Amino acid sequence: MLAKFIFIPFLLISFLSFGQSPVIDKNKKTTLVFIGGFGHTKMGLKKMFKDFKKRYPKLQEYKIVYYTYNTRLKKIKKEIKKHESKKIKLAGYSIGANLALKLAGELNKEKLIHFTFIDPWFTCSNWGDDLEQTSLSFQQKINQLPFHSFLVYGSDFVVKNNKGLSKIAGPFGTKQCKACYMFLKTTWNGKGKVFKSGAGHRYFPELYIKQFLNAQVLK
């Protein structure tokens, strides 16, 4: 009977501990912050990264947090602070690029070691002046980003379509501020950090993950 009372608590502790990896968690010193675009829900982002982790095991090395593009900036900053990560890599997809750029300006510059625009969706109301040229604020924010940063894009209509109409815009509006895209290309192209693909907009998150994992500058 005494052995039974000793064994049961021991079994319970073992069960609760099973599957936990405290050593691995401590090694996750880098947080990957991903901000989604139109159509991305919290649940959708969760499923997407669950799938990515299965197919790209290297992602297990990172603490991954994700947000929708309309999440409050204050909330994201508060939650990121809780992680106490030594390093942060930030990526903004589609319209989420606008929030990501704002967030980058609020983070500790020493912690933010990498930034990525994934087929970004910029608007004149955010970053352009009255003539739809890049505002001084936009240029300053770009120049303050880490040196090892990416622009991953493939939407030719962003630069070439005179009407600035996006194939996926629908009722949500249009992609504007073409000067913002040109400024980015000019700024980062010479450093070999601009990646272009003919793939559709929906495939860009995965293209980013591949670039992210294969990039020499990130190792």
C-alpha cells in the first residue's frame, strides 16, 4: 500500500514532464515575429506555421509568434517584451508590412537583427507624400532597419500597372506608393537582398521561409 502511494505521484510527475523540452526552450534565444496580411486569421496563421514546422524542422530553433495585420501595436510590443528574447527577426506580409514597419521603429535596435518585407502592401496614406513619392519618414524607417534585411516580391503589377490596381485588392483598395517599392529595390538590390519570384501572392509566406532558412547572413 505504501509503495502504491509513492508510485502514483511519481507516475503523475513523469507524465506531466513527458514531451516537455526545457533545454530546447532555453535555447530559443531568437524570436521570429510574423505579421500576416488580408485573409490571415489567427487560427490560419497557427495552422500555417504548424505545417511549416513539420516540413522545415529548422524552424523549431525559433520562438515563433504571429499576428494579424490589424492587431494593436501596443499589444504586440507588450507580448514580445514578455519573451525576453535576445534577438528578434521581424517579417511583414502583404498589408501586414505597414504594421511591421511601425513595429520595427518601436523595437530595441540591438535586438532587431533582421527584417523582411514579403510582397508588401504600401499605401500613400501611410508612407507617401502629396505627390505619391516616398516621405522622409518612410526613408528614415527603411534606413534604420538592420543591414541584413529582405525584400521578397513577385507582383509585377506593383511597379508596372499604371493604375496601381492589385489583382487581390478587391473591395479592400489598391496598392499605392510605387515610389516606396522602387526606393526599397534601390536600397537593398545592390546588397543582394532582393528576391523576385513569379509565384502568386498566396505562396509568399512559404517562399519567405525558404529564403529565411537558406540565407547565409542568418546562420
